[in-house]
Amino acid sequence: MHALVTGASSGIGAAVVDRLLADGWSVTGVSRTAPADQPGLTWLPADLADVEAVRDLLAPIGPLDAVVHSAGVQRSAPLGRLSPADGALMWRLHVDAATAVVDAVVDRVVDGGRVVLMGSRTAVGVAGKSQYAATKAAVVGLARSWAIELAPRRITVNVVAPGPTETPMLLDPGRAATPPQAPPLGRFVRPAEVAGLTAFLLGPEGGMVTGQQLVVCGGASL
């Protein structure tokens, strides 16, 4: 089994890579910085903000059983102090890059394959995160549309939507305007937990789940 994982060098993307390798997958990882060297992992260095380069970057990749788009960034600010540049960056990484990646490889995804896009529980709207929330809401629109298109090939497309997760993004100065708060269950989500849900969707028991947003947030969305 062969998976393509973006954002493979840190945070949730790295946790997904670790989980898939442990489950016996081979993984092609895409990221700006090198992930930890592991048997079964091939790294493609790239900045996915350069959307125009994606098709050529992914051209050498052979057949795929799964695609996981986890690359992303969070910038936050309240209305009245929004940054067009931050908004454009998030849209480019979360929406344009996801579109470019899946569009480039869809014909190489085997029938019965899987696509998972990393979303966020903030897609429903959160004060101070309007630009970020908008990009993650768009990801849901992409996933549901692609799920309908790819159903004849039995390819599932879903969104995994974490709440506050213990990753470098949690401490990114770019989100200082909205400091993270622990959810009702008392701690932040662990990347391995998000990876576990992703692995379920990619595995044999996830084959009848498609077009859905699955939230793992410790109760933050209640």
C-alpha cells in the first residue's frame, strides 16, 4: 500500500507518516523540511505554496492507494485587523494546494483508494479566526464534491477536523491573537490520535465512509 502525505515533516502530517509506516504502508512525503529518515519513506522537498509546481513535482509518483493533504498554517486576527497576505497564504496551502495535489494524482489513485484532507473544527466559524475558518470550510466543500465525483470508482474522500492539537502550530506566533485553550476533556488533542482516525479512514473498515467531516476536538466544538 502506497500513500502520498503532504506536510510530512512535522505535526499531524508527521504523525500520519509514522502511523502508516507502522501499519506497513510505503509513504511518499512532501514537505519543505526533511522528515525523520525512516524505512519505507521517500521524501519530496517542496513548498506547496508554489501551487504551479505541484503537477511536475508529483509526476514521477506511481500508483497510489491513498492521499493525505496535511500541509497547512494558521494565522489569526480579529475583524478590523485582518491581513490579506495571511489570508492568501492559508487559502493557497489549504485549498489551492489540496486541489493541485489531488488533481495531479487522481488518475493514479487506484479504484477503491482513499483521500483525506486535514480540516479543522473551526470550519464552522470561530471568533478571531475568520480567514482560517473560511479556508477549512472550503476544504469540506472540496471533499464532498470530490466524494460524489469519485464514488463510481469507490474512492472515498473525507475531512479529518482536529481541534487544538499538540503541534508546533499551537505555539506559532502567527496565531498569538487567539491563544489555544484546552477543550472540555482537559487536554489538547495528540497528533497520534488524529493519525489514528486518518488510518481508520484509509483502512479496510473505513471504506463506506465518504464525503464526511470527522471532528476530533476533545469536546471543543460542543
